[in-house]
Amino acid sequence: MISDLHLKDFVSRPVLEALQLRRMQFILRHAYKHSPFYTKAMDKMGVKPEDLRQLSDLSKFPFTQKTDLRDTYPYGLNAVPQTEIVRIHASSGTTGKPIVVTYTQDDLDIWSETTARCFLMGGCSNEDITVIGYGYSLFTGGMGAHQGMEKIGATVIPMGGGNSEKLCMMIQDLNVTAICCTPSYFIHVMEVAEKIGLDLRTTKLRHGFFGAEPWTDEKRDFIEKNSGIHAHDIFGLSEIMGPGVAGDCECHSGLHIFEDHYYPEIIDPDTGEVLPPGTEGELVLTTLDKMAMPLLRYRTHDISCLHYEKCECGRTLVRMDRIRRRSDDMLIIRGVNLFPSQVESLVMGMPGVVPHYELIVTREHAMDELEIRVEVSPDVIASGEEGQAKLARAIHVKIKQMVGISAKISLAEPGAIARCDGKTKHIIDKRQK
Ligand code: ADP
Ligand code: ZN
């Protein structure tokens, strides 16, 4: 079976917008009627689902915040009886209770469809053999990628994270052509492959679908140059569905959002005002046809920008800029704003620097101090103290010039910075809050 799901990415905008309006009116009615949370929220703002006559009327409706999901834990946002719920996932949530998300069978089908469209967009088909390196757990990554690959008829190997040597063996022995995992985990897989003497270029591996954490164009170049594969970006979040809310096409000019199911807005994070296309702000998403747990105007905290001009690939779906940062992962060091991705862009590509780093923030005598710990290649270690000091100085100067912060730079030996098979945590904030 060859999938023609990708045709949905090319419908004309008036047809797409008519569909979005119908679905939006439906989901507002569904949420208002079946979710006491939304009945209360809409009543409080004095709006009713009937007040939505055009797509832009959505701005009159209430936002949903991450805290609303915590406060209604575990089932408070469900809008269907439990008998219709066939799956539960939960996001990791670093403190306290996790965020629980629920799905009906129809919801799972939509999720499979949009993830499938992501893989088709990246050039995969039923001819591919794919290994899933995202965790199979409460985390949506593993199951989400799995379902999408099955939907396009690809052969799926449900590996999960954690056993990189075996994963390398699978890639080679089973003629694997595609891999889905976090970008940082793939870089670790590349290192393990090298260690065991496997040259990934000699394998059949051609496509990587990397997401679940921010990664830069520089990291993409590093992966593509050193492994010989095409590195695609895949974006999503559990609250909205999981991976496959958006993905990038071969033009790599932003990620196409599957907006027939997930409706995007960009807002000013401080005022909540909707911003015009082409302006950077916080991405807000509305699920247009998710039944178990519809989410209206969900504030993602991800910073992006929407572009409605037709993409060179011919798809009419809006493009969002890659997520480089979240409004809540900004560090403020002595008054200067800094995002981990800025550091990644600046240090990656410097000779001898490998893509593993961490930012350690401390406070001494009321002053914030930033230490940037960057892992380096064996050549740098072999170059002795002088060579290392030279590189550390060069990084210091670059950060100072580009970001305006005087950071302490320490070089870490190969393998010294912890690897993980999920999302990498780049910030260690030791300041007393
Ligand atoms: P958790 O909440 O457990 O971390 P999620 O997978 O739901 O799990 O996390 C979703 C968040 O992960 C997004 O809001 C975004 O910040 C980040 N994310 C997911 N995919 C990407 C991507 N391709 N690029 C950048 N950030 C991403
Ligand atoms: Zn495109």
C-alpha cells in the first residue's frame, strides 16, 4: 500500500480554512458541552462557541495554561466518558505530578496520520525500514513515531532508547534506512558507531527524524556531514498530541504545521495579544478534532514565528520557524538574556568542539556566574595545556563578543558530559531561587 496522505498537505488555502473553521466551531462546542473546565472558562469570559464566526474570532476565547493541566490532574480536562479512552500518556514534568493526556481511538488515528505525513514529507515510504530510538513509555515519542511509520507502511523496529550498541548492530544487520530519536541521542549513536568500528556511511541509513528538544542548524550540519544522512526536524508536544504536530520538508525552511488538525497562533507572551504572521512570539495551539482532551489556545511557551507564503515544496501548510528556545528556558545572567541554543550555535563548528555542552549557573556574592562546559575531541586533549587554553580563550572571546557575557569556559574530556537517550538538559542552575 503506498500512502497518499501527503496530498492533504497541498489543498488550497480557502479549502483548508473552510475546513479549519468547521472543525474549530465543532471543537469549541464539544469542549463547552463536555468539559466543565471550558464551560467555566468561557462563561467567565462571556463567550459562547456560537461567537466564533471566523477563524480570527478564536482570539476572544480563553487560553489554556500548563498549570490548568496540573490543577485538573488527572482527568479534569477529559471531554469523553472513560469507556472511550483507549490510551494514556504523560509528560515527564520535572516537579510534582506529571501531565496526563488521554486519547480516543479516533484521536490516535489522527495522531498516526499527522506523524505519517511528517515521514512522507521527509521522503520515507513503505520501502523504508525504520528503527525507533525514542523511549517507549509514558513519553509520547516512541509510540507516536511508531504509529506514524506503520501508517505509511514502513517496517518498524521498536528498539527504544538505551542500548546504543545493539541499535548500531540493528542498523547494519537489518538494513535500516531511517531512525527516529532525539538529535542528541543520535549524536551519541554516531559516537558509539565510531567506537565499535561501524561507519554509518557504509550502512543503508538515510533519514533521521529528530525532535523532542531544540537543536540548531549547526547541529543538523554536524549530523549530516558526519553520518551521511538527511536530518529532519519533527516537532510536537504531549498536551496537543505528541510528535508530529509539525515537520520540515526538503526545503528546510521551517516546519509545516498540520493545521487541518492543530491550529496555530503566535501571541505576545506578556500581553496575550495575537501577533501578525512573520512576527516572533509564543506559539499557541488549538486541537481541532481531538475528542478525549480537546485543548483550546494552549500556551506552549515555545518561541516561533509563522509564515503563510507558499513553500517552495508546493505545500500550502503554514510554516513555523524551528523552535530555538522556550520562553521559560531563558537564563538571565547579570541582566543579560541567554538561551542554550545561542551557545550551541556559537561553539559548534569551532574546530575541536563536539556537540555536548552544559551551562552551569552559580551565584557568588550576589553575582551570577556562568560556566560553559564544552566537550572537546581527543586532538584538543592531545594538544596539551597550551592548545586547550587557546581554544578556551577563543570560545570566551566569541561568547563575550556575541552575547556580551564573560563566562568561565572549561573544556571537558571526550565522553565526560553525560549522554542520555531522551531529552538533554543543558542547564544546571545552582542559584538559590
Ligand atoms: P515533556 O513535557 O515531558 O518534556 P513533550 O514531548 O511533551 O514532553 O515536550 C514538548 C516540548 O518539547 C515542546 O513544547 C518543545 O519545547 C520541545 N520540542 C519538541 N519537539 C521539538 C523540536 N523539534 N524542536 C524544538 N523543541 C522541541
Ligand atoms: Zn515545504
